[in-house]
Amino acid sequence: MKRYFLLAIVIFFGVFPVCLKAQQIQTDRPNETESPAVVPDRHLQLESGFHYEKEDGIQTVESPQAVMRYGLFRNAELRFETAFQFTREDGQPQMGIQPSAVGIKYHVLDHKGVLPDLAVLSRLYIPWMADKAFKEDHYSPEVRLLVQHEISSKAHLGYNAGVQWVSENLQPEYIYTLSADHALTKRIKLVVEAYGTVLSHHHAQNTADAALLFLLSPDVQLDITAGTGLMHGGSQKFAAAGFSIRI
């Protein structure tokens, strides 16, 4: 058995990368800013991770987080997103599947000169696709505009602007994100980000994070992230790690 396991490792890290496509994988994790890139036509991309958060004495673990993205055609992808959550508040644990989401991303514009990459992402959180502890009252739709500028061959600036109708009362919650990335080497990328949400007549809930992405091959990526709340973002602290693969 040990011999076969070692053989599998050699194949995965040796032969497999040689056969991969030249185009590098682009993921929507680990940060909040969604990329305007879509998964290539007729390919499946799996993005999974572990997320730990502590805020005002409430501890939350999401594992696994999972996003499945499938390339419909050159400019569009279908998505399914879900996560298993464990929460402990005042010593009382709750666990189960959060409301899952289905969505579609459409790439509108390729970058050219000063023009950025541009895409639109829409998704719908489905209240009954969840365990009892996390079921919501209503469907919760979300729409985002996704933008990315190429600053140089090693650096990009990205931002999102959008709105989500909160399931509890269907009030609109506005979303902003701003991120910058820089390739430290051919296989390691640094990402820094600020993002937030705001309801009408409320202060924005702001957060910042930093991440390192490790490219194991053109189709395989690892990531680690750490972040904190800012200003009205409360005492939120979090850390995450993930694995993504395109097949």
C-alpha cells in the first residue's frame, strides 16, 4: 500500500503538471474580491477551504467551504457554493450546512490598454438548501460588478461593487471590495484587501485581510489568509487556508 501511495505522489507532482494547460488557474478565493476571470469552457474548478473566525466571543468554523465552478462557454460559468458551519456562542454549539447559493458569472470585457477586465456575477442564496439551525426566511439574491486593472505583468488592482438583499427582511445591503496583488515569484503571490458591507442608515462594517497564494502547477493552488475588522467592523479576527484545482 505504501508503495502505491508514493507512486501516486510522484505522478501528481511530476507527470501531472507537465500535461497541464498553459493558462494559470485564477480563483475567487481566498479573499472577498471576486475575479472577473471565468473558468475555461467545459472545465470544472473546485475551490475548497477552512475558515476560523472569532468575533465578540462567538467562534465560528467553516469547513469545508466549497465552490464549484463550471465553464459553460468562453465567457460564462455556472457556480454552486456551500459551506458546513460550526458555531459556539455562550457555550452553546450549532452546526450544519449554511444556505447554499447558485449563480452565474459573465465576462463582459477583456483588458486592453487602460480598459480593465470586466464581469458581472449574480447568485441566489436558497434558504431551504440548509440545515435547520441556519435556514433563512427568504431567498437572498446578490449582484456584483467585478473589475480588474493590470498595473504591470506582476501586479493587479481589483474591485467589486454590488448589492445583496438580506434574507431576514429583504433590505438591500451594499457591498464594496478593493484588492491589490503582486507576484513575489513565479509561484507565490501576495494579496492585500479591504472590503465592507453597509445597510441604509447604518455604519459600514469594514474588514481588511492579507493572503499568500502558492501555485503548485498551472491548475493547482494553495492559499492562506488572515484578517481583522476595521473601525465599525467590531472585534472580528479570522484565518483561513484553502486548496483549489481545475480539471
